[in-house]
Amino acid sequence: MAFFVSFSCIYAILAIGLDLQWGYGGMFNAGVAGFWAIGAYTAAILTTPPSPPNVFGYPGHLGGFGLLFPRIGAFQTSVLVGMGGAMVLAAVFGFLIAVPTLRLREDYLAIATLGLAEIISITLQNWQPVTAGMFDIFSIPRPFDFPGQFVLTEVTFSAFVVVILAVVYFLFERMSRSPWGRVLRAVREDEDAAMVLGKNSFALKMQSFVIGCALMGLAGALFAYFQRTIDPLSDFTALDTFFIWTVVFVGGSGNHKGAIAGAFVFYFLFWFGTHAKDWLGVPAAWSTVAIYVTYIGIGVVLILLVLFRPRGLFPEPRKVSRRPRIVLGGRGGS
Amino acid sequence: MADIQFLLIGLVYSGIILLGALGVSLIYGVKRFANFAHGDLMTLGAYMALFGVGLFGGNMLVGVLFSFVVLAFVGIVLEVLIFGRLENRGPIAPLIASVGVSLVLQNVVNLVFSTQIKNYPVPLVDNWYFGPFFLNPIRGLIPLVAGYGAALALLLLLRFTKLGKAMRAAADNLDLARTSGVNTRAVYFSTWALASVLAAAGGVMLGLNTDLTPTMGFTVLLVLFAAVILGGIGSVAGSAVGALVIGITYALFYPFAIQFNVSTQWFLAVPFGLMVLMLIFRPWGLLGKPVGRETRSVLTDLRETFHMVFGRRD
């Protein structure tokens, strides 16, 4: 249960990040997995103890920063540093890729981010001195570690992630109701009109893109803490990007609540799917078939949503920044 | 000396990339979206040829023709079922649909043909030697000739046939083409059929050059986009130039990678880097024409970025 909550919350943070880029800014980021991976690796490198020596062919990775920061009770302060670093680095990469592409037609950003994610994945698999190459990075700490008490450790971690999700949700709900969010949506609807009104659409899109990337980095850091190990081959693939896309699409673009609900529902289905075959005693040969069928199903859902429900199952609610003030004797506000 | 051998390998690679890039460029020009499923159309084409070879008694040519017919049909079905309904929805809606198509195609191939590496039943032929350099007639020469031959044929088709003129007209100004009596539906169908057949050819050549895996097309997708953007979207000659540039950098990169013990996987970063540089300085590509929003250059970007970072109230 704690496992389920933690993972869904991490997916929900990713979904909010993407929703900010796509739902509010109208920018198609095809490299979510790349920013996620940057976050996870940055956090892992900043929080792990020194890498184990070169044994059994394990090449070791950059590490040991974890010891620089004190441990207060059960709380590992290096975790906060890891989260900060993950957000900053993901944001920097987002900025660098956005500079040449945000000005152009929307699909250039998609192509460029797709490429960036591929290259990040290749880099992580091959930059051996820093990322241990094809090998996993092990012994990434949890924020609260109670040695020997498995349940307590898991539950406190879920609570930690839930709190972070709540903070993120609250902040972004405020941001999207602010004038900033309003102009961002105006840019999404009609960029030329917004520019005619003197809004710097490039800057706005850049800000929301970079903030979205930072959120993806944060989700990556939490993912690394959650798993305790990260694997460059099976985590962070292009398929993960499409999963998040489906989450945001099903949940409704431009609707943070929908994105969170989408993440929970989607991960529940996924989790149910993987466990159902154990409960029902499905033969092992079927499980690979089931995976392919799942992916085909996701593809079909994406196509059907684009065709028939382009605004998602839960469309964006109308938003008012603040109550319109009624001025007596004059024209009403708003 | 060895470098010229790598140049030959790079040229063969550029021929394969060119076959895929022509299809991407056609769809981008006429349908106005980036087709993320194009790599998987290549995969499907490659596997359909393998299937056809088995079906029709081991004749490779018949298998390839079978693949062309199937892929042309698939392309038209995609237009009827999905992309024809997404007209006037901007560039992103069809792009997302194409991501869905990509997932479906790739996993159908996984499901039907399994993830095992496969090869075409072609005879092993000795390399042809030109002094110290060599080229395999089946694995090297055929993809090279097919790639540049297809580009030439497409160039002639676009320039001199009625269909080609209709396609160029639709790509240039859809409404004007329609009011001038061009049957745009027919143009869309032939564009999809043509692009899919080119994808099938690219997939077969890729399979002939290396081997068949369900992810073979998806992994070259980025290189296809890079070739198209380098040369200029919508320009056939541009795609050829883009593919050639990528082939030459391939030839330059491999000796370097071997000498400095760098993983050859990193090669993907080279076309990507070239593409980003092109987007910064010349978004319309080497041989393309600047239109619409793609006319602004890096100076506008940098000025806006400067204002963004250091502030200018607006």
C-alpha cells in the first residue's frame, strides 16, 4: 500500500510538471524520461556514500557527497541537497534545449526533446566514471531511515512524498490562478494575439517549460530515493515518457487535479495488471504477451483520446484569479 | 587509408537514412506534422518483407514487393482512420496520434515476430574490392543505390508528373490548391502511400545492412528528423544533402570513437548536435525556404533571452 502511494505520488508530480508544459503552455515535451533521469542521477550522485571499490567488475561511480551533510536523527539532510540539485540541473537542461526550439513551430520542441532524452540515456549508460555505465547505482538513502523497521521506513517515505505532492499541488494551483498563469493560457490559445497585447510569449513559455523540467527533476530525485537503486537500462525509457503522456491526457490537460487522479488511476491499473497474473496463476509465457498488449492498448487510448476527447476525460475547469470586485455605481470588475 | 573505408560505410548509411528521411519530409510537407511513427513504419516494412519472403517461397524481390503493397495500404488506412480526421487541429494533435501509432506498430511487431534478432535469407556474397577498400554488393551497394535512386525518382516525380505538381501545390498552399481543382484527398492518399513505401524500402535496406529487430526503426527516427531538418523540410534535394552530411560525420566519428575508446552509441549525439545548431542559426535548413515563424534567427532568441533573464517589464 505504501509502495502504491509513493509511486503514484511520484507519477503525479511528473504529471503536474508535464501538465504545466502541455496543459498550460501548449508545449509538447517528448523527453520527459530524460529530465526524470537527470533528476534521479543527480540526486543519486549527491546523496550516496563513496562508491564501493572496483569489485566483481563493478566500475564504481562518482559519489561520496552524501557524507558531507549531517544526519539529524533519522533524517538525512543530504536528501534535500539532492532534490535541489536535481531540480536545478533538470531546469538547466530544459533551458538549453528550449532556447533554440521554443521560437519555432511546436513540433521542433518535440523532436529536440526526444533527441535529448535519447542522448541523456546513452550518456548515462556510457559515462562510466560518473554514472557506473551499464551498472546500477546502489545504496541511495531514503530521507527517513529506520534501520530494521521496514514498515516504518516505507510509511514515513510515503508520507514524505505525499507532503511534497501537496506542496507542489498547492503552489501550482496558485500559480495557474495568478496573472502569470492566465497570460500563459492566453499564449497557449493564441500566441500572436498575446504578443500583440505586449506579452513576451517567449519568456512565459520558457519559464513554464523550465519550471516543468525542474519538477520532473524533483520527481526523478524522489524516484531514486524510493527505489534505492537506479538502473540505466530499464528505468527512464521512451516508454516512460509515453506513460506520463497518457496520464496527463487521460486526466485532462490543464487540470492539475485531473493529472493527479490520472496518475493514481493509471498506476493502479498498472499495479493491478502486474499482480493479477500472480493471483490468477497466469503462465509466465503469457506475461510478455500481456505487456505488449498493454502497450498496444496505451497506443490505442492515446489515438482515441486525440480523436474524440482532445481535452481529456476531465477538461480544464474555468479559472478566475480572484472574485471580480463589483464597484458600486461603476462598471463591474473582471 | 582506413578512413576512406569508413567513408564508404558512411555513404551506405546515408542511403538508408535518406530513404526514411524522404518519407518524413513528404509527410511533413503535405500533412504538416512530424510523424513519430515513421521509424516504426520502417520496422513494419522490414518485417513484412521477411514475412513475404516466407510466404512466396523465398524470393526476396517478391517479398519486398509484398511489403510495398502492404505498407501502401497501411499508410492509406492511417490517413482514413486517424490523420484525415485531424486536419485543422494544428501540428501537435497528429503528432500525439503518431506516437500512439508508433506504440501500436512496434508492439504488434513484438507480438507477432518476437523480439529475437532476425535476418533475411539472402546469400552471403564476397565483398568487392577496389584496391584496399571493399563494399559488399548486397549489404552495401544495394542500399546505397536504392537510397539515392529513390531520391532522384522522387525529385523527378515531384517536378514533372501531374501528381507531383498536385503534391507540391498542396504543400505550398492547401486552400489555393483546393480551389484550383486539386483533389486534395487523392493527394493525401498518394502522399501516405508513397511515404510508406519509401519507409518500407528504408526498413528493408536497414535490415539488409544490419539485421531485423522490433526497435530498429524507432532508434533511427531521430537521425531521420536530423537529416530532414539539416537539409530543409519539404526539399527532396535537401534531404539528400542532410543524409549525406550525416553519412560523412558517421565516417568521421567511427575512427575517432575507436581510437579514443568511446562507445559508438554516442554517434547519435552528432546528428542531434548538428540539428540543434541548424535550428539556432538557420531553422529552415540548408536548402529550404524560410517561411512563417521559422524565419527568425538566433539573434532574436538571444535578445529575448537576455530580456527574460535580466528583466524588462512588459
